[in-house]
Amino acid sequence: MTETQHDVRSLLAPLTAGALKSATRVWMAPLTRSRSRQPGDIPWELNAEYYAQRADPARGAAVIVSEATQISQQGKGYAFTPGVYSPEQVEGWKLVTNAVHEQGGLIVAQLWHVGRISHTALQPNGGKPVAPSAIRANSHTYVDDSMGRKPVSEPRALELDEIPGVIDQYRHAAQAAKDAGFDGIEIHGANGYLLQQFLRRSTNKRTDAYGGSLENRARLGIEVTRATLDVWGADRVGYRISPLGEGMDDPDDHPSETYGYVSTELGKLGLGFLHVVEQFGDAARTPETEPVLATIRQAFRESGGGAYIANGGYDGPTAAARIADDKADAVAFGKAFISNPDLADRFRRGADLAEWDRGTFYGGGAEGYTTYPALS
Ligand SMILES: Cc1cc2nc3c(=O)[nH]c(=O)nc-3n(C[C@H](O)[C@H](O)[C@H](O)COP(=O)(O)O)c2cc1C
């Protein structure tokens, strides 16, 4: 055994994450690729081929988290992203889930409501995007074929009596994901989208039961999660957070307190996994971030939660070391899975990783999507 192979053994060991029997600790992070069929935001054969290439749990991902998938038209923020609410989308996703299952793989759907990160051109009847408060984000989106960047629109604050309807959108999408043959769901509570907009003080200025105190700001995320438990067993539900900032909003002012609380509440619901974006972009890890992550990990585990899935800037050896140190149960890889469909196999063999091409991340066809080869 070479040193590299020895180094990654912990990463290639099996794991039970809630009800998900994960063949290794190598998960695929959610990756928006903006290639759904139009009109209707419908997954199709090209998407099925892409996921199937990465789905063999021995060579690729033990568990795939799907690209973020809007739960309604209101929840849409970018052109060409898929939805999981219409019958046509459910049929389209069946192509994907069947293709993954044929490889012996597992796939969970990432449920997404973008909140204020949207544009009137994408919203029902050209209306304003919705948010906890009417505060425009300093962010861009793309709304059509040109893929040109446009500033996001000014949002409007959700009325208190609209919130049950938003929760229903999640419940409906959770059922649609089940009908489409997914193995579970991940609620997207990260990266500056709706649930994080509620949680973060800088984007939530409400004075009702969904604003103000930490308990109030966390309420929507917890209620949404509870609603999906009408459809799925908690052991097939995960939740994604980005406690250390992601460039979309001001960083949380008290991340240990905020995310310690959220992780405890999610753990009490018995969720199968918590997926933590530990590092965003190319920002370096600092010693100050470690206690925050330790608090979250401990809060989730001790309150009854399942697996802790780490993400952000890992390679094979650093991921394996993190698992060996008991600081993660599995690691999700994002960009590395774009250009290495056989990522686990490369880790096992100590092979070089192929570089990803940022120019083909979003939109377009097969090029830069299904054209990255596996090693022979
Ligand atoms: C092209 C691209 C698309 C992404 N789409 C999503 C997404 O749909 N949902 C999400 O939660 N994170 C998304 N992310 C963030 C990744 O899941 C991941 O957190 C990030 O790439 C850091 O992990 P890495 O260093 O392994 O790439 C995306 C990142 C990239 C590069």
C-alpha cells in the first residue's frame, strides 16, 4: 500500500448516515449547473447522464446531493435551474434517480427557495421576489439565454399570513421529490437564500414571531424541516448551513450561538445529517473558525442528530485526516466532482485530479458537463 492509499483509508470506509447506507465517506456537494430543459425547468437525459457518471458509489459519490432545486416558481432565482414541484419536473427527475440507482448510487434532492436572490423576470407575474424584509441584496443573477449578469431585484417582505404558504411549498416539494424517486432530501439553509435570510440579523428586521430573537429568526427553518417530516422519515432528511459566511450577506455576528442553537433544534428532530459549508470560495480556514465548527458538531450529535458532513476546500488527504480526527463523518466535494466523475477511485489510487473549467460551470450543453472522462 502506498502512503497516499494509506492516508485516505478513513475516507473510503462505509458510513450509516440516518437511513442512508453510504458506501464511503465521499459525498458529492450540491452543484448548480443551469442545464435544465426549457420551458418548465425540467431535468432531462443530459442531466441523467451527468449524475449517472458520478453515481457508482465505489468509484464516484457514495451519496449525491442534487443541485439546488427550486420548490416553486417563487423560489427560483436563476435561469435554467430545475424545479421539483410540477408533474413534468417529477417525470424528468425520475430519469435522473433511475440512472443513479442503476449505478447502485444514492441521491437526495436539495430543496431551494432563493428568497430575495431573484429577479422580477423570473417571478410569477413579474412580481417582486419575497424576503423576510424589503432589503435588496448586493448580488447578481442571470435571467435568460444570454446568461448576462443582472443585479437582483428589490424584494418585498413576506406578510405573516403568507408564511404557512411558503412552508406548504416545501412540504409539496418534499412529496414531489419522493414521487420522483429520490432517496431523501436536503433543505438548503445556507449560502444567503431564504432560510438564511430569516436567520441572519442583517437581512431580517421583522418584529413578528419570525424576527428579533434567535429563536424567532430560526423559526422558519425549523418549521420547514418539521413540515417535510410529514413526508419523509427524519433519517432521510438533511439540512445545509454556512455558518462562517459566504459573501452574500454580512457574516453572522455570533456564529457559535446562532448555529449551535439551530444544530441543536435540528438534532432534536432526529435529522439524518447536517451538511456544513465550512469554508466558502478560496477563503482560508483560520484557527478562530475551529471552535465554531466544534460547537455545531457537538450540538447536532448530542441532541440526537445523525452524520456531520463537512464541505469546503477539501482534497483526499485533508478530508481523510478530518474524518480520522472525528471532526467529520463524511466530506462532500464540489468542484472536484465537476471535473472528476471517478473522484473516489482517484483517491483510492492516489491519482492526480483533473482541473475544472470555470467557464462551463453554469449553462450550456454537454461541454464541461458530461465531457470529463474517468480514468481507464
Ligand atoms: C458551480 C457551483 C455551483 C454550486 N451550486 C450550489 C448549489 O446548488 N447549492 C449549494 O448549496 N451550494 C452550491 N455550491 C457550493 C458547493 O456546494 C460547495 O459548498 C463549494 O463548491 C465548496 O466546496 P468545494 O471546495 O469542494 O468545491 C456551488 C458551487 C459551485 C462551484
